[in-house]
Amino acid sequence: MKDMRSVLHEILEDDLTPGEALRAFRVKIGLSQDELQEITGIARTNISALENGRLEMTSHYALLFGAALKMHPADILFPNGKFEKTDELLKIEKKADAILKKHAAG
């Protein structure tokens, strides 16, 4: 069986959101949203909202869906194998660099 990331790139070539990846993986293995709800306990309305980008895919959701779909949660959370750094993350990196330079010098 092909790994799910390969399947995903066969289905859709563009960069995917986590919700689009969830839908693609779910559809590929033949699960309905109702069945995914039964497996995970996540309301079907929330699954729909996640797939359509109306609700943010959190690591908690990715862990649950990963277990249900027998895949690594990072494949759902970061379907393109990358992530965009927010302004908050860039500020944290800048602060970390400054402190780590002090440690290296000291």
C-alpha cells in the first residue's frame, strides 16, 4: 500500500490546508464524516468545519484523526511537509537567537 502522503499528492497537487488533507485522506480510505465521528467522538459538524477551514486544525485533532486514519498526525497538520512561520514565531526565534548568542559567548 502506498504511503498516505503519496496518495495525497496524487489526489491534489497544490498546497493543501490541514482540513483539505483530512478530507482527502478520509475520502481515500472510504470513511464518511459520520463514521469518523463514530471512531473519534468528534462531532460531524466539527469535522465538516475542520475540513472546510472554518475551525482550526489543532494538534489534538490531528492526533485523534491520525489514530483513526492509521497515519502520523503531522501528515494531517502539515500536509505539505512545511509550515509558515507566524509573526509570533519569528519574534520568538529572534529572542532565542539573542539569548543563545549570549550563552555561546559566555
